[in-house]
Amino acid sequence: MTGLIYTVSKERFGLAEKKPEKPALIINRRQRLIKQTRKELTSVKRQYRKAKEEEKVGL
């Protein structure tokens, strides 16, 4: 039964074509710098939270 439905619909509508995959986006220098700065900021925040009271002054 399912084979019949499949063949009838395949004849009527045809098989779906797969879309070609897009190549990976190249990030420009400005976006790379922004991403790096955000990463550094989050790491400094983590260091500040984990630091003792005496070390927080230096951070």
C-alpha cells in the first residue's frame, strides 16, 4: 500500500532535488577582533569572580 502511494506521488510531483551546500562563511578582520575581544572579556570576568579579595584589586 505504501509503495503504491509512493510511486503515484513520485510520478505526479517528482523527486525533491537537494539544495547545494553553501561554503563556510569567511569572517572578516573586524568581526574576528570583536569575537576575540568578547572572549577575552569573558575570561577576565571569570578570573575576577574566582580571584580572592586581595587579587581583585590587580584585575
